[in-house]
Amino acid sequence: MNKLDPKELRTAFGRYMTGVTVITAKTAEGENVGFTANSFTSVSLDPPLLLVCPGEHLSSFETFKNTGHFAVNILAHNQEEISNRFASSKEDRFAQTKWSEDIFGSPLIEGATAHFSCSTYERMTAGDHIILVGQVHDFQDNLAKGLGYADSGYFNLSQKQKIKASDTANSRYFAGALIECDGHVLINEKDGRLELPMVELNDRYFAPLRLAEYLRENGVNADIHQTYSVFHDPETGQHYTLFRATAAALDAGSCGTFKKISELEPAQFEQAGFTSMMQRFKSEINNQRFGLFIGDSDSGDIHIAPNT
């Protein structure tokens, strides 16, 4: 059996859309601990069970491995900052977060869309994680929309509903790619104007598949990765989904030519929203810290994935 590439496997796992939770507990000394997780699953109604999967890399792993009680906080759509704080911050996360104690003393994060207070029902070792099964003794449902996560970026239903509300019968949908190879990106140049490889969609929900098909048809061997930008142009009703991708060689097929990223002039991308996107891309390529933009051609939000 071939050895699996952990990085590629993690990326593939990340295609699955999940909610975002913060799992909390107390140490034996009474200190609060917590971590961001999307490995949360409801298991049973009778008895009421759920599971989470703490990893050995966590500084609080021993606490969760041995704890008798813990809480699950399902984050609301406006709690990305809390998700990032519990995913990466090494400071006192609870000092910067509003919380209260549940019936067992585990922290409940204020504003979360739901809380579950659990006693440990069962724990099992599973590779570099443990499967921690909790029996729910109390819960709160606050009816807020939840925060979602997929392809290394956040999303939420409020954004989806805003985009849906802006749809018209004349809307058109496009999928494009920022295809990188050896410090270059694939560009098509027409009359001094730059464009990315782009295909119009009949069904926007199959954007990655249609884009991959388009690239193959035009002789480009590329692997499509995470979503990079999702935005629409209110004036034209056109919607764009851009993906980051990598090519194995500087072979552009019939899609244009590979150009050095350092030499790109974002202002040459005249389509609404593309100049600012390419300015961001040139900046983020230097530190390899990529975000997901969701908005319109003038403004929006950049969602940075947690370092987990």
C-alpha cells in the first residue's frame, strides 16, 4: 500500500463541510482549557451521546484524555474570532472571551448557537487522537445561525442567504483558477488586459468539476485546491468563484502563458473585483497565509483559516 501524503489527506478531509465548535473543560487544578474543533458528531438520543476527537498535539490533551466532564460550544456565524483564538492563541483565551460555567463547571461560551454539558461516557484511542464520547446532561439551543468551515475557510448561512437574495434571472456564474507553478501564475493576455482561466457554469454547484474539465480540455494539467474568492458584481449580476490550483509544469496549453507572480500588475485585471483580489494574492503568496474572500466586487470579508 502506498504511503499517504498527510498534507494532501488533510486537504481532502477538509472538503467536507462542517460546523465549528470549541470544546472546553477544567484541569484537575481548576484551570479552564479549550480548543477549536470541527470533529464533532451527534451519536445517540437514547442515551443522549455525542463525540469529539482531541488530538495529541493539543497542550490540553492530557486534560481531555482524563476528564470526567466537558462541554461542547457550537459557534455562531459571527464568532470567527473566537474560533481563531481557540485554534491558535497561546494567551489566556478565556480572559478575552465571555463565558459562564455549566452544571459541571465547564466553560460555556456566551453567544454560541448551542451548548452541550457532558460527562465522559467512553474514550478510545484512535491513531494520534482519542474519540471522546460524552453523555449529554444539559443543553441550550440559542437558535442563532451557525459558523461553517470547509476548504480552509469559513462560511455561514447568512452569507449564502445574502447571495441568494441578490440573485436575478439574468445572473451568470463563472469559475476560475489561480494556477501556480514555480513562482508563476497562468494568465491570458488580451489587448493589454489580463484574465485568469475562466469557464461559465450551467450549474454553479459543480464549479470545481466543470473548471477541472475545462482545464483538461485546454491542455492544462493542474490540481484544484481550496476556494480563494467568492464574489459577485452587482452591476452585471455576474458571480465568480476562484480557486487556488497548482500545475506540475509551466505548460499553459491553450489557456495563455505562465507569468512571474512578482511581475504581475493587478491593475491590468479590468474585471470588477479582480484587481483587489490579485493585490491580495501577491501579498499572501509571500507569507503563504491564504484567506477566503466572500463578498461583492467592492467589499467583503476575508476569512483566515485557523492554524490547526
